[in-house]
Amino acid sequence: MSNFRLKHNQRHFLDLAALDPDAAREIIDKAKSLKATATEEGHGKGFVHPDRPLADKSLAMIFEKPSTRTRVSFEMAMHQLGGTAIVLQGNDMQLGRGETVGDTAQVLSGFVDAVMLRADSHESLLEMAEHAAVPVINALTDFSHPCQVMADVLTFEEHRGSIKGKKIAWSGDGNNVAVSWIHAAVLFDCELVLACPKEFSPPTQVLEWAANNGGKVRLTHAPDEAADGADCIITDTWISMGDKNVDDRIAILTPYQVNRKLIRRTNKDSLFMHCLPAHRGEEVTDEVIDGPRSVIWEEAENRLHIQKSILMWCFGK
Ligand code: CP
Ligand code: NVA
């Protein structure tokens, strides 16, 4: 990110590492209040907030990879805030024929008020943000998935109160969601212990960034050690979109499965989270994902509420 320069002064939502703790807290708290209003009895999912805070705003959503939750939650978020969303598949755009991300950013800035990008490469996201004259939102890259982890923090706090000082465990691949959790641990001042095999540990520079910023973040190769006394245990697929060498990954990650035995090491009232989609029987057993500690459906629904708050923050509302 060292050569990242903004041409325009915009409030992008690119990574939790770039967010200050007050802004992060404001986004979480606003999501709680937007959720309370939208879920009042009698409101359908097509509800529109009466003040239509984003009434004259539009969002272009670009997908270079598949999506269910992110796509639907952002589109419904714009609807509920009174705005407009346009869904674009990267391959159907001139992007797919070689138009640069920078040129695309400049063109889209003349049509829409914000751009949401799910990109194969984090570099594309940074290029989009560098050239766009409107806010750019990271809707997942190979490096990070900040919108997801904001929804996770919201979900944790709805169940267990402030996340500050709580122990969060990660068992599995040190992937894009794990990276955003490392950023979140610093931002929200919680303890994070990641159990990942050495082949699939999070990037060293992200762990160093956490250490240099006072984060209570630790990497181990022992799932039991991460799970011991945890208030929440999280995992994700062993094969992320774009990953290769599938068989090797499964063999190496098998000891990191979240199952009954691992859950027994966590606190009595611990939560289980997973960003979904899950590969049942791989990174998590049915018994855990469908069990009493699992909050995966609320976690998925909270994507809607947090997207609304992220969008409003980007627009300074
Ligand atoms: N968790 C998540 O981002 O899901 P989708 O890939 O379905 O958007
Ligand atoms: N790590 C997963 C998350 C999917 C929401 C992936 O990148 O495919």
C-alpha cells in the first residue's frame, strides 16, 4: 500500500487498518440503530427509512467474483436508504476486455456517487480508489474483507456486549477474512489468537502491523491453544475464491476443523461465527454450525445493517 495516493479526497472504506477507532465505533453504533428501526414489527424487507438518507445517491457494485450475501445486502441497503444500486459483473464490462481500472474509476465517477468493488486482486481496489472521485468500498479482495468483519463485530456485541478485552479465536486458513480480523482486533482492542498452519498463516506484514500498533494478536499452529477460554471462535472456508492446490489445502488444514472437541476448549457461553458460504464437514462440522453457539444467520443478516451504516459513513451522513 506504500505507493497508494488519492487523486481525490474521498472517504473510502478500503480496510479496517485505515479506519480510526472513533469512526469504527460510530459505524457499529449507527448500524445498531438502523437495524432497530428497520426491524420494528410490521416492517418488510422492502422497508425504506422514512427520511430516505441516501435519496439522491447511487452505488455501482462491481463483482469480479461470485457473491450472494454481499450483493443482496448492498443492493437492499441502498433500497432501504432510499438510493439506487447498479450491479455489474467485471466480465461483462470493458474491464474484462482490458480497459484499465483507473479509467473505469474516472468514468464511473461521472455516473454514480459511490463504487463497491469485489476484486480478484487488492491492487485493483487500490487503483480504483486512487482514480475515483467518489467513495470506493472494499467488498472483498484476495487480501481482506472489512465489511464482513464489521458485521461480525456487530453480531458479537449484540450477544455479549463490548468486544473490548474479549478473546476471539480463529482456526483455519489465514485468509482475507482473517486479515480483516487482525485489523479489527487492533481497532476494537480485543485479543485475537489465530491458529493457522505455517503454510497458510496470515501475511507477516499484517501481524507486524498489529504488533506495532499495540494489538493483542498472536499466531499459533495449535488450534487448542487458540480456542482455550475463547469468547468466540471463527473459521472460514479452506478454499477461498481463486485458491489453487485444493487437495493440498484440505490435507494441511484438516487438523484446524472447528468441531465439538475444539468447542469444548472455549468458554461455556462462547459464540461460533463463519462468514459463509461454509463447506460443512470441512472447516466446521454440522453439529457446530447448526449448534446452540452458532450465530451465523444473524451474522449474515447483519451484513445488511452494517452495509447501510458503512454507506452512510462514506457519504458523511
Ligand atoms: N460472506 C460473504 O461475503 O458472502 P458472499 O460471498 O456470498 O457475498
Ligand atoms: N475467504 C472467502 C470468503 C468468502 C466470503 C473467499 O475469499 O472466498
